[in-house]
Amino acid sequence: MCGIVGYVGSKPALNVVVEGLARLEYRGYDSAGVAVLTDGALMTAKRAGKLVNLRNALDEEPAPEGTVGMGHTRWATHGPPTDRNAHPHVDCTGRIAVVHNGIIENFAALRAELTERGHRLDSDTDTEVVAHLLEEELRDGAGGLAEAVRRVCRRLEGAFTLVVVNADDPDVVVGARRNSPLVVGVGEGENFLASDVAAFIAHTRDAIELGQDQVVELRRDKVTITDFQGRPAEVREYHVDWDVTAAEKGGYDSFMLKEIAEQPRAVADTLLGRIGTDGRLTLDEMRISDEQLREIDKIIIVACGTAYHAGLIAKYAIEHWAGLPCEVELASEFRYRDPILTRTTLVIAISQSGETMDTLMAVRHAREQRARVLGVCNVNGSTLPRECDGVLYTHAGPEVGVAATKTFLTQLVAVYLIALYLAQVRGTKWGDEVFAMVQLLATMPEKVERVLETMEPVRELARSLADERCVLFLGRHVGYPVALEGALKLKELAYMHAEGFAAGELKHGPIALIEEGLPVVVVVPPRARAVLHDKIVSNIQEIRARGARTIVIAEDGDDSVVPFSDTLIRVPAVPTLLQPLVATVPLQVFSCELARAKGHDVDQPRNLAKSVTVE
Ligand code: AGP
């Protein structure tokens, strides 16, 4: 949801900034722009569309030599994705430039004030007011760019992470953070600012996480961080534990293909270090004591999109293993009802990015009601872990493709670990029962690998369905969220109408959608759950009798489905609760291949952004 890069050093800033933007393009690709300070002058360039349009425009001009600059890649909120609305935005003098991630909620009032005072605003954006407010502050002698930014921030409402340069202060880049992420990269004689460490990982792996409502002044050899009042701020320094190769395609055609292939390793990494030699689980970062976990009497999971589907699966595991009532709620809906929360409610917030505003707002609401909050997150240094009582990192490594793949599987592993840990602490399962399940979890990387090795028929199937208009997905029990996830992947990547249904609900309405030749993907539970299994086999027969083309995902050795499957996709036999780890993979491959067959960019599907930092 907009990517920001800032640089102060001795290298040509334009190269550093554009290279950083390329690594942040997953955050938004409606337009891109840069600003570079050279010899006391400000050069800006911006273009609607993907970064390639900006690169082409820059190639036509002599490159500026300046070593201080910044850039932006946009996911449009205010104003259409045009050149005019692309960032950076400048003030009336053309010497101050601003890039922004978020939404300034009081921009209309500020814009009216500024226009009244004679400013000319050229864009439809909320961002541009900041450049003009800074112009006034600096004209009135605010005492340097950082102080001017602090003063302006105190007047802004909403979410605003900003980076600013001023041609009259040519050795400085200033950033401010409220809500949307901003990380400092600390180099040798150079420093960086970015929405995500991926932007500067090729230059440094030493980072400083900016906190809420902080302003950073970046010089070549100095980083100064304060709060919005100018008081020195507490910050967290950390070392990034992955390198630049993790943020590159590594020979794959797309990040999504690479990330699907990385799933066995990602699942293994999520388990790493969490299973003791005695078979007991240790979840050190939880920061919620065993005593407190024993007091919990209800769990509410909040999340969005794919993470919400992981939450739906978590509910089955938590209720089954830990014997605790568990609700799952779309984070965007949570605070608009009156959820009953007490000190003995545990809220689990699942978010890959740790920056999804809907999820963060749900967390804040839960904490205001005194509930304990546990985050499940993939991005170290993001906002979610800071705002939760405890956190469990998924350790999937950077996920660049907008469609969540490896992070979904690792979220599942994380919630299984939480459910088993609760069972261990609360004594709802014997130690050896927990250990047996943990041992099964440890075999999952190899099982996921086996699924990946057998995906060619799925790719062929996907290519053959590229001209279809609609695909339905059915499942029962944990197969239902898998069906929802399969449908979401197809919608976002192939732009096709796709719906996931609980197979038992079919007869209550959706069966009317079935017509001759309609592809319907059915996730069949393991035979060990005989009742569920047999019911879904009946559902397959019902839809096939009405002309559906059945695409059946069933475990190895399940021959009962053979007569009713137009296409049969095999997955390894695993316990029911763990089946989503193997059953989701063919659906990811299916959507990815179908979208590729339609000529879509699977890493950057239209209208989407990787982290959604607005509500
Ligand atoms: C899924 O493919 C999407 N990228 C989207 O649904 C995503 O899962 C959702 O926006 C939540 O993101 P988060 O995990 O970063 O909070």
C-alpha cells in the first residue's frame, strides 16, 4: 500500500532509490516517482503505471548526480492513478518534495485553508497539503526540516508515513511515521529509509524500527529519532536475518512461483527451534505466561483475506486440541460490533505483513477492552508485534508476490503450534499426544514437497480452463476454509468469478449455480473422518448428476472418489486437521497457472497491493 524509499550517502541517489522501488513495487503499482537533490536544486520525475514507465522516462534524460533522494510507488487512494497524482508532490516554490503512505483524514480542511492563503494545489491527493504546510513552516523559520515535519505532523490526522526533502537543506532526508511502516537502514557513510527492509537489503542488513509517531532525520553519518514533540525517542535496532537473494526471483519466472516452491523450507523454518528434545513445545516469543494462558476461557481470532482463512482453520485445531471456545472474525468487522472481551479472552491477530490496518485497529480495540492479544506475523519490525502482548513469527522469509502462498502455510503451522501449546499448558491433551502430533507436523515439509513434485497435471488442467468464466470450490470441516482460499486465489490472480462453499450448504441454495460443464473443485476429507468423507462423496455425486465437471482433491489411496471425478488430484494422507497444508498447494498452483495462461502478472494482480495499510 505505497512503497517509500529515502537515501543519503555518496552513491548516485537515483540508482539506489529506483532499485529500492523495484523491491517495493509489490506494495503498489499505480504510479512511481522520484526526487533527487543536486547542486541545491530539486529534480522530480513521476509516471502513472508500473515502475517500468518511470524507468523509461528517466532513460530519456541525463541522470542527476545527487546523492540525496527519495522515491515512491503508489497504490491510489485519493485521486486516480495519473502522472499528476503520482508522488512526489511539491510546494509552491518547487523546492520541497513529499512522498506519503496512508490517508490524511483531515486533508480537505487543510486544503481549504491552504487555498484560502493563496497556495496552488495541483493534484487530487491528500498528500500534497503536506508540502504546502511545510512551505509555511519553513518560511516562518521553523528551525530546520525535521522540526517543520514535527510541527506539520501534529496537525495531521489519520495514517501518514512521510518522507521529505528540501533543496534548501540538501544533506538531509526526513521521515515521519504514524501507522504505516518506516524502517531505517544503517550503512557506512550512508543511511536509508524504506517501507520495508527489502528496499535496502542489498546495501545493509542493520535496521532500526521506527515507532509510532516518530520523526527521523537522516544524514550521511547520523540518524536522529524523536517523537512528534522533539523528545529523543526509544527505538529498536535489529539485524535482518535474510539476504538479498531471498528478495529476488532466483531463476523463477515470478516471485509467486518461487514462493510456492519454497513452502517445504518455509514450513520447516516455522517449526525450527520450537520442539524441545523432550518433545515439549517452547514458544519463547509468546510473552504471555503459562499461568495467563491457563486463565483464558475464550479465543477470538481476527484477520483479513488469506490470514482469515488460516484463522478459520485454527478454530478447528484450537477447539479440538485445546478445548477452548474459539470465534473467528474478519478484522474489518470486529470493532464495529460489540465483541464481548474480558481479561480472560485471548485475541489472536494473524497478519503476514503486520501492517494490515483493519487487523491493527481490531488489535487496538481488543487491548482497549483489556483482552490479551497474541500476534502471528511474518515481518520482523512491523507494527503488529509491537502492539501485541506476545507474538509468534512465521519465519517464512520475505513474500513478494501479492498473493499469499508460503505465508499461508506457515500461518497454519503457527496456529497449530499455538493450539498444541495451549493443549500442553492447559493439560487438555497428554504430553505424548501433543508430541505425536508435533512429530506429524515435522513430516509436513516432506509431504508438501511430494505435492509439489506431482503438479504438472494440475498445471495442464489450469491451462485447459483458462476460458471458463466461473469455478466453484467445495469443502467440509477444515476443507471449507481451503475451498475459500482456493476461490480467493483464483479471483485475485485470474480475475475470474470463483466462490468457495461449505459442501453441506450447497443444497441450501448454491446448487442452483451448477450447470453443464461448470468446473467444481472439491476438497475431500481423509477417509479416517468417515462421516464427513462419505457425505462429501455424496455431494460430489449430486453436483455431477447436474452436469458439473468435478475436480477432486483426495488423499492417496482413496478410491471411493474415482468413479465421480473428472479430474483427480492426489495429496498425501495426513490427519484431518493437517490436511490444509497439503490440499492448499494444488489450488495455489492451479490459480497461478491459470492466471499465467491468461497472460496476467501473477506477482502484481490488478487493483491489489501486498499490505493494505488503509481501512
Ligand atoms: C491474499 O492472497 C492476499 N494477499 C490478502 O488476502 C492478504 O492475505 C490480506 O490482505 C491480509 O494481509 P496480511 O496477512 O498482511 O494482514
